Amino acid sequence: MTTISDVARVAGVSRSTVSHALSGKRPISEATRNRINEAIADLGYTANAGARALATSKSSIMGLIVPFTPEEFAPSTMQYVLVVAETARSLGYDVLLVTEEEGAAGITRVTQSNLVDGVILLDVKRHDDRLAALASANQPGVLLGAPEESVSFDVVDLDFAEAGKRLVEHLFEEGHREIIFLTLPDSIFEMDLGYAWRVRDAAISTAAELGVELRIVVGDSDPQRRAETLSAALENRGTATALLVHNDGALADLQQILQELSLRVPDDIAVLGIFPEQFGRMFSLPYTAIETSAALVASQAVRLLANRIERPESPFVRTLLEPIITDRGTSRKV
Amino acid sequence: MTTISDVARVAGVSRSTVSHALSGKRPISEATRNRINEAIADLGYTANAGARALATSKSSIMGLIVPFTPEEFAPSTMQYVLVVAETARSLGYDVLLVTEEEGAAGITRVTQSNLVDGVILLDVKRHDDRLAALASANQPGVLLGAPEESVSFDVVDLDFAEAGKRLVEHLFEEGHREIIFLTLPDSIFEMDLGYAWRVRDAAISTAAELGVELRIVVGDSDPQRRAETLSAALENRGTATALLVHNDGALADLQQILQELSLRVPDDIAVLGIFPEQFGRMFSLPYTAIETSAALVASQAVRLLANRIERPESPFVRTLLEPIITDRGTSRKV
DNA sequence: CTGAAAGCGCTTACAG
DNA sequence: CTGAAAGCGCTTACAG
């Protein structure tokens, strides 16, 4: 192991000078700086992370608390994880992965040991018991997903309530007055995930305000039955003219089901969805939709955390990103 | 911040005694141990990670080097990541996520700084330039994916060559003599990923040995064209009686395409595949197949790394897991 | 512009 | 069974 003392010796300066050359925290003469850089290159020196963390009380590591869902197919989670890692790196941080197997204890462990400088919580629920653990930590935290109550953390999320509202408004403006709304499965609602509740609640209240009939069909978590539920809903659509879908799996099934039932979009039924842009690309989803962007939300979360680590006193921000509808012509009323 | 000195003072013992009580490295009397544990609980003490790392030269962190594929839909990668994190935690390690944006430099950075005790490489290629960086590190590494040459690292992978062989043998035994083999897209082969090459090469050579005609159709990376390619291959199947698929996306499309072409399985065409078990579950794939298990491979990799960190001199192992065919009746010749 | 020295919070021989 | 002390490799006032 080569240490800062080795570098100092080879460069013919003191350790403190090397340290300052590294951090840039005080002016170093051109000549010494060159000798130091040369020595560093020759020796292949990298500062010892533990020693630096001990001396500065900063590890330059962000903890990423990911929901523990081994049985789940979590394509979009990976997006968040990758974008967090990248963005963190670009700001000089590494990322420690903390799965929720340990529950809130994981948060306490990595913060209390000073392993991390701060923490990002993925998939924050409307009432999330991890927030208590986070609140008693000495390090800051940023929430990806908005809790119901206002909290002393930075929060980033898509504005899902606004999304639900705009989706229904959009269909209303297109002339639809009777809409089938396929939601996420009950299990997601039971997990208290805000994005499920907010889209649904906003869709319901907006429909009520506009005098639109919204027929709610709850998605099934089993892939087989999920397709059957959707198929049945379409067959028994009656006078409904539009299908609003907030359910990734069902959207993937939809194309085949429409074909089986010989339904044309938008001629026989208009379709409007909300899904992650990644997912849409993977399955070439052709529908008018609000596309959620993991990249946007995750990178913003990292920037907020970095900022708070470096400026702990800045005021808390709650960023709700505006949902945008991309019109692909499938929501027209024909 | 509460330190070991605080604990020592409250418990009325020396710091070294507290340290030994924590590590269990020397006998502590019942009475002192109780006082220490009480003090720890009262104060909410957790050892400072940086200080411990500095003193022991061990961070209890494993670095996980993940391929950098932000544009890709990486469902199975998430599986690996989660299983690695879990298994590591169960063995007392945390996981630092290193994306490949930095390339091999990331490996050098986290090892040289002693941030990690060892490293796991995901998606190792047949000729992987990251191995050079790993070889010059002071910490051990475990490869997930087998390189072509034999290396001084532990290696875990499914035995994909054996898989390719067994798939063709299975079809041969079922009576098929003319097989369409849908492979992964060229881009994957160009990335030098062993699993693509090994399945293909073994399938080709086994077919040759058995006198089976293997008609190779290369998958397309674009979802739309991927489906068209598959559809065309099935329409123009001629006298081929079986379809062998090593292409997740195509397998997801298959059900719909078969229906469009009014082909029954296995009556009109037998189907045999190889895909991640997660993927199969997500899409309810009903085919006879070799299912690859992220969980098995990833947890084994972590165990190997933990073992090597703790016993650096143990001989290197190259674990190639035996591929098992699950027969679901879709590969019969009718 | 540079250096000597204290200190960060642990662990671990060494001594008893 | 327990303690005093050195040392891990950095950073940062303090001094010049």
C-alpha cells in the first residue's frame, strides 16, 4: 500500500503539502505541484478511503435504500439505481446499496456508523415508517416518492395527482364521457404507494367534477388473470369509449388482447396510459400517455442530496415534476 | 457522535475491553459484558466505519461492478444486484455499486483506495479488459460470467456450452431433425458476451454431430423488427419441426405471433427456450426450457468472494452450474 | 508558499 | 479477565 507519506518522500515535501495539493485547499507552487503529481503517478497513489473518512467525517458515499422485492420483476428499479449511481459519481460520490431486508435498521446502521454522508429512499410510501429512522439520523435524506405529510426532508416525485387529473381532462376534452380505468393491482395500493393512490384519487375526483363516468377495474397481480380481467373489461365495455390504463403489465398485454377482440384503436376504443418511458420503449407502446422518467427524478434526488450534504442549512424543497402528455393519437374520440 | 470511549466510560472499563467485547476476540466476564452491552444500547453506539476500516484494513464492503446500460431494459440485472446485496449482508458485508461508466478505472479507484475488500464483476466477457485492472489490484475479485482463458480469479457461471448442447440433444431425442434456432441479436455477440457465443457454438456443433439441421435466425435488437423476424422465420419454416429460442424479447413476443399465424404448440411447431426464470415467470412463458437462475449464480459469487477475502490462499474455483431442462411438453414432436 | 504535530475513532500486540 | 499505549493514513489548525 502506498501512502501519502510515500508520495511526500518521493516528492521531497511534507505530507501536509501533498494533502493540500490533493484537495486544492491552499496554493501550491507550480514546481512542487508538478513533483507531487509526478510522484502520485509513479507510485499509483490513491488516498485511503477509511483514513480520509475518519479525518474528515465524510465518506463521500451516498446510501441508496432500495425496496426489497426479490420475487418482483423490477425493471424500472434498475433504472433508478443506475441513474443514481451515475449522477452520484459525477458529483464525487459513491453509492452504497442498502436493501430493505433489514428494514429501517439498515438506515440506522449505515448512518450511525458514518458509513454514508446521506441517504436516498426509493419508493417512499404515503406513510413510511422508514422516515422515523431517517429523522433520528445525523445525516440528511432525500425521498424519492412524496409522503402524505410534509416532512423535514427533500422530496422528489412526479406529480401523480396532477397526472391523474390531466389524463381524465384529456379524455374529457377529446369528447369521452364514459371511461374504463384499469388500475394497479390491490397489492400495490395496500403497500401504500403514493403513485397508485394519487393517480386513482385524482382521476376519480376529476371525473366527478367533469361529469365523466369512470368505471374502475382493478388489475390483477397474476399475469394470466391480469390479461383476462382486461379482456373481460373490454368485451363488456358497453358504451364506454376510452380505456385509461395505469398498469404496466396490462399495457404490455393490451396489444394482443385488442387484436384477439378485433378492436381498433382509437376507432373502437381510445387508449390512454401512464407508464415509465423505459417500459414504453421496451414494448414499443404506441399509446398517448404520460411517461414517467426515472432518469429525471433519480438524478434530481442525487443533486438534492449532494447539495444538502454540502449545505445542510438550505431550505427543504419538495419537487413535484409536471406530468406531460405525449399525444400519439390513440385517445381521439371517433 | 458517540464513540467507543463513551461506551468505555459509561461501562467503567477500558476502550480495549469494549473493542474485544464487540469483536468477541477474547473472553470477557459475564458482568463486564453486560455493562458494556447496556452502555451500547443506552448510547446507541455503532462503531465508526472509517476508523474501523483504517485500523483493520478491512472495510467489509464488496464492490459490485455493473455494466453501464442506461438505455437498456435490465430486469435481470436488478435480480443479480439484489441477490448480491442480500447475500453480502447475510455474510456481514455491504455492497458498493460501481457502474461501468468509468470503465476499468472504477475498479482501480475502489480497490486502490481500500474502499472495498473485493470486487464482483457482472457480465464478464469472453475477453474482458476489466480483468487487467482487477489483476493489478490488491483485493480479490470474483467473475460472474466465464472468460475464455483461465484466470486467477474465482468464476461462477451457468454452463452455457452444456446448455446449448442439451437443448439440441433434447430436440434430437424428441425426434426433431430440422430446427430453427433464433439467437440473440448481433449486438450481444459483438459485445463478446460468453453466454451468447457458447449457447450458439455448442448448439451448432452438437447439431452437426447428431446430423440435425440447424437453421440460424439472428434476432433483431429493435422490438418491432425482432417480432417481424420471428414471424417471418415461422411462416417460412418449411419442414422445420422445432423452434429453439435464446432471446428473451422474442420469447415474450412469441405467444402473440403464434396466435397470429394460427400455429399450435407443439402440434404445428415445437418450442424450446433458454431464459432467466424471473423473465419466464413475469411473462408466464409456458415452454420447455432451461431456466437460468440469477439468485443461484449471484449468491454463489458472493460466497466465493467472502471466502477469498477471509482465506486468500484457497485455490481458485471455476463453478459452472449444470443447466437443467424443465419439460413442459412444448418440445414434443407430433 | 510550506512544515511539524495533533487528532479523527478504532484495533491489537504487549503486559499484567 | 483487563488496561495502557502505539499505530492505522489521512486532514487541518497553528506557526512561520
